Amino acid sequence: MKSDTCMSDRVPDQPIDGTDVCAIVVTYGPDTAFPARLRNVAPQVGMTVIVDNGSSEAERGMLQEAASDPNIDLILNGGNLGLARALNIGVQRAAALGYSWVLLLDQDTRVELDMVRTLSAIHASFPDREHLAVLGSNFSDATERTNEAAGHDSPGEHWGEHWEEVERVITSGSLLPVASYLAVGPFRDEFFIDYVDEEYCLRAKAKGYRIIKSRKHLMSHAIGSPTAHRMFGTSKWTTNHGPDRRYYIARNNTVLLREYGNYRGGMWAWKSLRRCLRQCKRIALYEQMKTRKIAAVIHGLWDGIRGNMGPRNPQPHTSTTAPTTAVSAASGRNTPGENPRKRQTKPAA
């Protein structure tokens, strides 16, 4: 079984073995196709940890059934603690089980069957492995948008045959050395959901770490529920995010501009305002719930300027200190702490 000792603060330089990787999937209202997508991931890694953020009883039942597999751990949060907190819970669980690497995935991402093998080969070809913070997976957009519309980064200054250095990567498909995560620090709980990945990448680069991404598409992924609209002979895409997501996008982007942007005086606030106005224009032209979403954007901008962080609508039973439970595959019951049977599925290190 994996050792319980604390992980070294040195980024692993040895080739990545899938048995040293723990996949972490955060769920919140997963659809019925989720178990099928999970089956693409589980065989590629040593353990899969599902961290659920307060899904319904029926959805939790589906997750508990998936967790009957001895190589799947299920952690049930008492409510929606946000993506950042759920990721931290998952990484901490992987570290406690002795894993050197974590693969972060969204619940709706469909991975290719060679994802981990390809990422391992990229890691082996990267010349500065000791300073690697994140190895991201390129993706094909599920809505068939262009790379620019889907939000891909352009190639960076440095690139290899199979990878390119970038400023940021999205959370889903990111392979992280646990050692670099411990050095960079956890994802910021107060961001709750949006810009969690970008803030982590900015912080990692500020500490001298590097971010690279596969040039090959290793998964299928969609950002929001995008739709195309024709205007003046061109296609315009909009993500159709709900009001809460619009709030977090506006607020967290404002915070990033303030903390990481090189702006004089309050120019970061002016840049954020312009971005928010562009959001509002697209919402007004193409999306439903226009009034609620535009109000959410304005609310997010104002809270970002004031530094008012955390969940938008905190509830008493969904605090960041809400208890978590791990589902035991051996007993089928919710039991606190770790599952010895799952620990035994790993070969000796």
C-alpha cells in the first residue's frame, strides 16, 4: 500500500507511472452519463477520488454505486463548498494516501483513453521537471467552436514537440505534482469557482514554477452551455452561464486584475468595468434572464472592488467548515476517515 509519510517538497523527476496518479473529480448535480465518463478515467490511474458538493439524494446514490469499485473513493460534503475547497479536499486526500500526482477533472469532461500515458511522455520530455507546477491537457471543444472561441492560450515562448509553455491552463485535465501544490499553496477557497485555475497558475509562476500544456487534444470539454448567434455575417458565441456564475466571473476577475495586474492607481478597476460591460452587452443581446445576469455582473464587480469574497449567497448548512464523509466500498455505508480496503489496492512503493 502507499506510504502515509508526508510528501517531499521536491517535484518528482522520475517518469510518471499511472499508479502514482490520483484522479480528483468534483461533482455537483452530475448527469446520468457521469459513470460512463468515469470509466474512461479510472483504469488510467491508481485511485479516483470523487468530491461531491451537495448533490441530490438520487445523484449521491449514483455516486455511491460508482464508489463500490475499490479504486474509487467518494467524499460527500455537507453542501456546496465551491470548486476550490473541493479540489483542496481531494488533493489533501490524495496526499494522505501517498500519491505523488493528482489529475484534476470536471464532472462533464470526457477524457481520451491515452491521457495519462501522453501526459507522462510529455513530462519525460520537459527539460525543467523540478520547476513544473501544472501539466495541462489540451481539449477539443464539445461545441465545435474554434480554439480562439473556446479560450485556448496561444503557444508560449517555449515549446517542445508535444508540449507548449503557457500562462495558464483550465482546471480540468490538469496534472499537478503534489510537491509543487504544497509549495505553491492550496487553491483559494474564497474564489469559490471561477478563475480558481488562473489564480493558481499566476501564483505558481510568481514563485518560479512553469506551466505547460499538451499540444494534442486529450479530452472533450465545454465551457458553460455555449450557443452561436449570427450577427452581421459573423458568429458570436455566448456561454449562457447562470447569474451566480456571472457574479463570480466578474468578481474574481476584478480581484485578479487588482492583485496581479500592473496598473497605476485604480486603472485595474476601470479595466474590469470595461470587461463587465462587454459581458453585459453579450448577455443583453443573446442570453435569457438578462436582468438577473446583468445585476449579478454589477454585484460581482462591486464586491471585487471592495474585496468581498466567499460564496455569493452563503447558507448556514453550507459553510466551509461543513463536515465531510467518505463512502466505504467495503461496507456501503458512510464512514468518517479513510477506507482501508482502497488503501490496499495500491502496490507497495
